[in-house]
Amino acid sequence: MRFQISGKQIDIGASLQAHVEQELTGVTQKFAGRPTDATVIFSKDAHEFVCESTIHLSTGLTAQAKGQATEIYSAFDKCTEKLEKQLRRYKRRLKDHHRERTDPVEHIGAASYILAGSDDSETEEPESLQPMIIAEMETKIPSLTVGEAVMQMELAGAPVLVFRNEKRENGVNIVYRRDDGNIGWIDPD
């Protein structure tokens, strides 16, 4: 497994890197099978350290977690606990998913835009209905089943996931977390 361990305006020592590699290797081997790479980023927020980690699994799914504490090792340990809890919850599903899927998840390219938000203090109507684009990026849309999409959304901690439904040939589907705690699924005709 490849590791990318970095700090935002923080020096990351060799002992912390070794600790991160050892702990993440243990967690992923125990629950996830074959991870391909892990990214861990440490930063400082006021008096607390923040640890954000992302693990890419060989099946194409991604698990993400974030931990905060006053000590850097404690922040990593909290982040690891969250990852472990996510992977434990989906262990059976991940293993079943891995057995059924022989090839990694297929991705298609798409454009992703960040639009400028409207200013609430502005009461007059805008001159044009064209939104101001702040950033333009490329994103990948995975080809998944609905169950895999819900699992990916939960593992990533995302409120919404756009995907191509493998079972149907009708384009893009969306799963999202509803206000009532349930999962919504948009499947166009």
C-alpha cells in the first residue's frame, strides 16, 4: 500500500509517519482486504491538531475520516477509530462486493464547477442569470450498483453521490441523505 503523509505548515517526523503506516496497515488488513493507497494530512486549527485520512480500496471505493485533538497522535488515533468503525460496519459488504466484482470500479470523466454564492445583503436582481464560475475542475463519476453507491456515500461521509447505475443503461443516478435520516435515490426514466 502506498502512503502519502503530509502536514499543512507542520513538520511530520519519521516516528509519526511510521506510526501512521503501522496503524493504517493494521486497520485496513483487518477490515478492508486490499487497499491501494492512503492519504493522511495533518493540520493545525487554533490549539487543536486535525487529521484527515482517505483510503482508496482496490474495489474502487473510498473511506474518509477526520479527527481532532490537542495532540497530534491523539488526532490521528481519533481519525483511525472513525475509519475502523466505518470499515467494520461495512466489512461483510466490502468482502461480498470484492468477491462479486472482479474488475475495479469503472469511472467516466465529467466537468465540475464551483459557482459563486449569492450575497444575502444584495436585494436587487442580478443583471444576468449566468452564474459566476469560481473554479473549474475535472471529477470522476463511478459506475456502481445502488447498494455500492450508498455504501460509498456512507464510507466517504458525503451528503450526496452521483454515479452511473451498472444495472441500467439510463445515465446518471444520485443517492443522497435526506433530512429524516433516510437515503434518497434519484433514478431518471
